[in-house]
Amino acid sequence: MDNEGESLRLCHFSDLHYSPGHLAESDRCFGFAVEHAIETGCEVAVVSGDSTDHRLDAHTPALAALARRIHQLSSHMPVVMLQGTFSHEPPGTLDIFGLIGERHRVYVADRIHQVALCGGTFVPSVGAVFTAAKLQQLIVDEGEPEVVFTCVPTVNKAVLASAVGVTLAPTALGDHLSAYLEAAGVVNQQLRRMGVRTVGISHGTVNGCQTEHGVPMAGFDHEFTIGALFEANCDAFMLGHIHRAQQWEREGRVVAYPGSIGRFHYGELGDKGYLKWEVSAGRASASLVPTPARETVCLDFDGPPDMERLAAMAEEAAGKFVRLRWTVDEEHRQVIDREAITALFGKSADLKLEARVLPAVRSRAEGISRETSVPEKLARWGELTAVDTNPLLERLTMLQTLDAESIVERVLAHLDVGDASSQLNSVADVPEASPPTANGGDKPRQPATPAEKSGMDWLTDDLFADASA
Ligand SMILES: [Mn+2]
């Protein structure tokens, strides 16, 4: 049959991230998408990587749920599943899906190669691309393919690094992939001339694309440039990995990410969904069909949350997933009533409270560290605390210039002088030291130390005070 002008309807899902934690979100959204694709007459399905979120045991309900959806799809159309990020989808995870096709086959693409879909059968290339001879043979044996896929699953950077060296690996990856895409481009151009549709499938980052948080991905270690992808000469290039839907068009050919099937994190921008593609030789279009992804609301307060504003926001956040963040100084952290806030958002699907407490930073003596000598530091401290530091400076000089014995002698000498003057100054305040005369026959206490003699108290009086001052 001749495909020219006739378009094939493909459904393209990506980043399903099935896991116990995401099961409800993944399955509500992927379930919706699968049913929608079947109802609206899609003919071929593509899952472009990260079907699972991490290593899943065989008995995990999430794995069974995913298998059920793939099985459901395969009762209506052939399915291609591409290997995604290794940490999300350990190599080998997809193998089992190759066994569960119902009326149609489920094809697992876990190496760089091309594969033709001919009358419902997947015929893979032996090497990285089809040779001209093999293509001729294929058409003779099976008839003209409905579509030929160029598959570029996640490349294991560790393997590449061991081959080309760690420093070269990041850029070597891009170089290797663009060399491959160029080679595939030659074959795809041939196919187009024959009127055969060509579709690329890959999982990776296009330099300059935007993440789900609106951050542009710019760097030299990304897998692709948009130019390299168009070099592959595919009518449609179906991408996974980036969770935000976006697309690029050049001369009727389109490269697109559907983004993740559901909303797995707070603050993700834009609609979630799957892409419905119309692909004919030399022309493609993709439109996003939104899935019922959960709605998230992110509230941020610089300071304690305003309860009146929160009450108003809570009304609108009914049924949604709410994340409330605030930043407060340490001394205000007790002001926030978490229970009252939780009560306000009782109608929300979930409430996540995240407090950021700023530690109190007090400068004890500003500028003290800039002074170079101890006397200068002391003087600075005195300035800041309004303390007369002159007496302290005298003592500091003593400590710095005299030995312990001389200091003691000096102090004692002061105290002896003080003994005389204390008769004038201290007697009234220190009754114990007053002459024991008319005290009803009590035995007079004998002053035992110079301090007691001078009427001073070891605990409270300044024994070093200059008594003559
Ligand atoms: Mn992903």
C-alpha cells in the first residue's frame, strides 16, 4: 500500500513514573490517556521512557497496574516501549512487557536501532540502521512498512565514559548521538522518498528546552541539540525525559515532548497530558490531550503566614494539593499555629507545611574583630556596651607586664591602704566588720583576712579596686 499523504494516528505517552508513591496519580492519568487514545481511534502507541519511577518488585501493585494498562492498549494497537533513564527504569524492567501483548505486539526498544512496523509485525534492523539491501528485502517480504522507527533509548553514560574517558564523556555523548542521527537521517530520507513514514523515539534532554519548573536547560552535556534531532530526518520525533510538554517545528516536521503523564511534584507548570500525532511522509503534527492531573497550589510567605489571606486561599484550594512555605526569624517561629492552618485547609486533598527558620544572627560586639590589639578590642567593647574600660585597661596592663607574685603584692598593698579608708567608706554597709561592742556578749569575730579586715566580701566586692580612687 502507498502511505503518501495518508496520515497515521499515533498516541505518545511519556514519563509515567509508576511506583507505589505515584500510583494514584500515574494510573488516573495514564488510565484516562489510554482510554482516550483507544476511543479516538489511535493506531499505534509509543511510550518514550520512564514507565516506572524506580526498581519495582514483581508483586508491587504499581507494576501490575502498569501492565494492565499496556495490555489494554495492546488489545487495540501495537505498542512501542522505549528504555528510559536507568535509575527510573533499570535495564531489563521492560522485558516482561514484551510478553504481554494482547491482539497486538508490545515492542521493547532498548538499544540504538531502527525498527519497521509491517502489517502489525515489528522488524528490527540488525545494526544501528537499516541497510538499503535490507529495506528492499523487507518491502518484498512484508510489503511497505506503516512506519519505521529510529530508536535512541537512554545511553548509559558510564559505559560511554569507560570507552572515551570521563572528561570527554559528556560532550562525546552528544557527538556520538548526532553522528548516529545523521546516519539515520540518510535512511529516513530514502524512506520518505518511498512514501514511508518515519518516527524517531528518544529519551533525553534537548539543549535549550524548558523543565516543568520553567528552567531552561542549557549546557554542553545534554544529549541533543534541536538541530541534531532534525538531522535525523524523521517526520515526527517523539521525546521523553523532560516533564513539560513542548514542541519544535521545521518544514512540516515536528519534534515534541508530551511531558510527564501526571503532576508528580509541586510547582510544575503547564498542562499534563499525552500527545496525539498525525504523521504522514514529510509532515507531522502533535496536539496535547490534557490528563486529569492533580492540581497543586504553592503558597509562599516571607514571614509568618497571614491567617486572613490563608483563609481566603483555602477556599480556592479545596480538592487541591497544597504546599505552604514560610520563612521566619527564629524568635517568631512560635507565632505560627500549625494546627489552625491545617484546620483551614481541611478541604484540600493534601497539605504540606514547610517552615524555613532563619537563625538569629546577633553581632555581640560589632567591629571588635577588626581591632588588632587586646586593649583596642577592650576599648571597642566598652564603647559598644557603654562601660568605662579605663580601670580594666589598667588591670590588663598589669596582667600583661607583671608576674603573678608582683600582682598579688600590689593588690595586697592596695588593700592595706584601703583598710584605713574603709573605716570611713564601708563600715555602714558592712555590719560584720563594725567594731563588736554592744552586741549582748557575743564573741567578737576576728578579721581573718585582709579582705575581711577591710570590710570587703570575697563574693561581691571588687578586691582589685583601687581603694584610693
Ligand atoms: Mn521522567
